[in-house]
Amino acid sequence: MTDQQQKKILLAHGGGGSLTSALIDKHIVPRFGNDKLCQLTDAAEITLDSRTVCFTTDSFVVKPLFFNGGDIGKLAICGTVNDLAVAGAKPVALSLSLIIEEGLDFELFEKILQSAADTVNAAGIEIVTGDTKVVESGAADGIFINTAGIGTKPKSGNLSFNKIKPGDKIIINGTLGDHGMTIISQREGIKFDSPLKSDCACLNGLIADIMAVSPDIKFMRDPTRGGVAATLNEIATASNCSIELRETDLPINPTVRAAAEMLGFDLLDIANEGKVVIVAGAGSADAIVSACKKHPLGKDACILGTVLDGEDDPIVELVTKIGGRRIVQMPYGRELPRIC
Ligand code: MG
């Protein structure tokens, strides 16, 4: 990186990889650091009148605004609902804040809002507050959306990196990289015989089902920017445990695989918007996979990997098809800007 670049924010600072982590750890956390923010969970737990509430926020700048399987309105609801759900919370209410570029067609604006409305209704929650701002033409890119959300947390649903132990299993509810490859293929203007479709979906229903079948869920995270590679590296670092994946076990849609090979992407690095990575005790892994498979958003659920002793140098490792081993690195973040 040149000296000039180090003085400026790069697009890759928003990519969800090691540059995003550096931005947060070096510039943000030290200024606002408190015991809740420092945990860098998907949603923060706060106590209000002795009741535990989860609180989260997320901004959406996806380009293009409309893609197969969703749009910025649907994504803005799903992203925040999922950050609450993976924290073990029941989402209750959301805010919706719109930054609109002068000149956006009312027809597109209505379509995005209707999509957001349909998504909150289907998820069984409400938008209870919001804001609208308009900026000059050229000062935004159509529309940017911020949502924040709150949810209630059952006393039993305590999830933490600290609970993760060697022998635990890593489970995912379906195929890797569908959202990211859909967006990038659409941007590149590449078409496939069977079209790519984003997995963008609200996971609160699925997660409630799996929490009902297993009291032994240790941790959950939605592998969005930076993909499964970023999520597993975060889990390995925070738990001081290593993780082993088997290439033959990775669930991948054949068209998504073809797109990734053609464009030179590793699907472990690619964003998902309807997936949850679950770490659970080995004894309950099969029950969690079965519960996922009963839900429409978990048909392709599988055990993705195993937690191993980190021996003070935790890594994520992939056992390849031919039995070789390679380290799965934390992605840098340059891969796919404005994916969500
Ligand atoms: Mg998240």
C-alpha cells in the first residue's frame, strides 16, 4: 500500500475483511470502547429495567439496487433482523432511515419501500421509527438505507465465543456465496443458463426452530461481507480454537461454483445474506441439521467443519479434495465492494 493510500479510506475498508477490522480496531473502538462495544458482536446486549434487550444497526449501500432474489429494501430488513437473530434475540422493532439522491425515480422508490414492507410483514416485526434525508444529485448513488433493530433475549439463550471447545461442530444452513456471486455477475453483465439468485432472507424463523431443538448452541454469526472465511477466522481468533473444514463437505450451488471459477473468486470469501454459521456441541449437531432441513431456508444444511485445539496459534484450515491442507485466510476486503 502506498503512503498516499494510507492517508485515505479505501473501498476495501468496507469489504468486511482485515482492512475493515483494522478500521474498527484502530480508529473506532479505542474512542468509544466499553465492555459492550469491545465484544464486536452482531448485536449488543443491554439491560433495561432488568430485562435483556439486543440492539444493532446496519447501513446498506448495495450496487445495483435491484438484483435477482432481492433489492436494497429487502436486504436492509433482512440484514438487521439476522444480526438480532444470530445473537439469540427475538427481533421486535426496526428503524428505517433513508438517504435519497435527488433524481431517484418515484417508481423505484416505491418498489424499494414496498419490498421492505413485505419483508418486515413476513418476518413478523414492525418498523416503528425512521428518517428521510435527500442529498444533491451525485452525492449518493440512488438510495442508501440504514436500519437499526431491537429484540428481546431469553435468559437461556446465552451465546459466547467462550463456550466454544475442541470437538464442537460448525454447521451452516445452506450453500456458500449465492448473494455475492449474484451481485458481481450482475455488475459484470454475465448471464448463466440457470440464473444466479441471492439467498437474501430473514433467518429469525429458522433460528427460533434450531434454538428450540438444541440447548447446546455455543455461538452463531451470519457470514455476510468476507463470507464464511471471515466468520470462521473471527470465531477462531476469539475462541482461541482452530477450525478444520473439508472441501468435499462445502455446500455449493453448481452455477455459483461456475461463476466463481470464471471470475476467479474463492467462495469461502464471498458474502451470503441468508446464511447462519452455528457452532454447537457435537452431540446436538445432527439434530440442528435436521431442524434446518425441515425449514425452507435450511434445505441444504450440513456440518461444515470441526473445532480443534488452537494450541495458542488458532487457524482455519481446509482439507482439499486430494487430501492437501491449506490455510483459509481472513480476506483482505478488496474482493467485492458494495455487496450489501
Ligand atoms: Mg452480522
